[in-house]
Amino acid sequence: MTGVMVTGATTPVGRALVAGLLEDPAVARVLAVAVEPRWTGPASEKLTYLQADLTRSRRIRRLLFGPARDLDVNVIVHGALHRSAADRGEKVWRLNVESTRELLHLAERHPTVRRFVYRSYAEVYRLRAELGSLVGEGHPLELSGGMPQRVRDRVEADLTVCTRMGMTEHLSIAVLRCAEVLAPESGSQLHDYLRSRVCFRPLGFDPMLQVLSVEDVVDALRRAVHAEAQGVFNVPGHDVLPLSRAIARSGRAELAVPGPLLGPLYGARSWLRGTEFRYGLNKWRFHFSGVLDGSRAERVLGYRPTHPLDWDALAAELRASEA
């Protein structure tokens, strides 16, 4: 029987993962960790919820060598990350990157933890015309200079975990690079982009996008919890479609405009409405397609995306948010 600790447990993916683990007969107990003071998900005798600020290394140490040890936690699923594109600075970096480094460092010395599963993001990959549109695990990462902190932090955290593979005999480590989860409150840039009644896209470009449902990302994470395989695994979504089609299926109108205008237009939108979408974060994927190759996850973890996005429900939610 397995004991699992989930960080970022109050996010949409975190809550759904905790709920799935509570229903899993192979999981004996779940330690859910987040910064919010109260747990609003399902109740269970198997569940322990703890509020913890993971930007503080002393708090992480107390967490692992206190409750996690007492509950015989064997697997850590690390999914705590700042979701807001507006968040930046040292405290944001400490959660995004340093907490990952500290959790790994302590897990390697922990008496019960044997596996570390890190939820990474497809945003770490570099998208350019010359690199092709099918993205495997060996695809170049976005290490270009001048990238926003959100991208830099995600790449640094991903690489921090990857560098520990093969360097420790104590832990097995899996990195799941997930397609974008298109859901409210998930930190999805595309979701915020689609909140506009009229969505601007670059003139002459209609790239292929791939989006992931909450159900599928939870399935992939649960499989990684129970697996022993190490390495990097792409986690693709069921839905692959052009940007224009995503706009239409979301009940939005589209307008193609010259690319240089998109930055100022969405900068003004963010300033006026306090929205999260930043064109600088999405410039390359709004010009060039990037579709994850999930063959390794299917072969090793047995994961295949089987839950298409409910576009009608998404369109209704977006309309309701306008009221």
C-alpha cells in the first residue's frame, strides 16, 4: 500500500488528483499540502491536509520529517507552482524552483520516500519553424535569453529534477511534461485568452494546439505514482486542433491582425481588465505548431489521452464569466 504526498493540492488538478488517489485501493493514505488554510475537497479517513508555505526551506523540512514520515509517505507528487502570469520576483522563484530543489534534496535522505513525480509543462519546449511540430522528449528546451520569468522558472525547475536522475540510488524520478490544461483557475494562458469575446490571432498563422483535460492529467499522474520507471514523459491531450477552431468551439469570434499589433493589444487588455494572458508568453506557439509525442508515456506508463475536452461546457463557462 502506498502513501502519497501531493503539493499544490488546492489547484484544480491537485484537487482532482487527491480525489482520484482517495478512491485508489492501492493508496493507503494521502497527505495533501497547499498554502490555503482550509481543504475544500472530498473528505476521507485516508486524507490528511496541511497548510504549508513551500517557499520556506525550514517548513519543507518539518513537513517531510514530521507528517510525511509519520504517515509513511512513499511518493511525492510535486505540483505547487505560481499560476498567475503576473507573479514574478524572488518569492515566486522560491516556490517555482527552490522548493523543487529542496524537496528533492530532502527526499533523497528521507527514510520512507522512494519516488518523486514532478508535474512539468509543455511550455518548457522551444517552438520554432525549423524544429518541426512534433515534440518528443528530446526536443530542445526554451533556453533563449529574455524569456519571461514564468518560462525561465519552469525550465529551471524541470532541469533541476532531470539532473537528479541517475545521480541518486534512493529515489526513482519521473518528470511529466503536460500539455496545457484548459480549465478555469488552472493558470491556463489559453483559457484567459478565450475569455475575450473577440480573440485576435496573428495574420497568416493558424497553428495546431494541443489541450489536456483534467481527467487525463490525473490519469497520467496516477500511473506515474504506481510506476517504477524513471525519465521524462510527455503527456499529450486528446484534443489537437487549429487555434481558429479552438476559438470557434469556445463560442468566441476571431480576428486576424498583423503579429506586431498583438503585443500592444493584449498589453492594453491586461492593463485595463487585469487579465492574465500575456502575448509574449504565447508568441511562438501562436505562430508555430507544437504537438506532444506521447508514445513513450503510452509504451512505459500505459497512458493514452481518452477524455476529450467538453467544449460546450467551456463555452458556457466563458459566457457566464462575462456576466
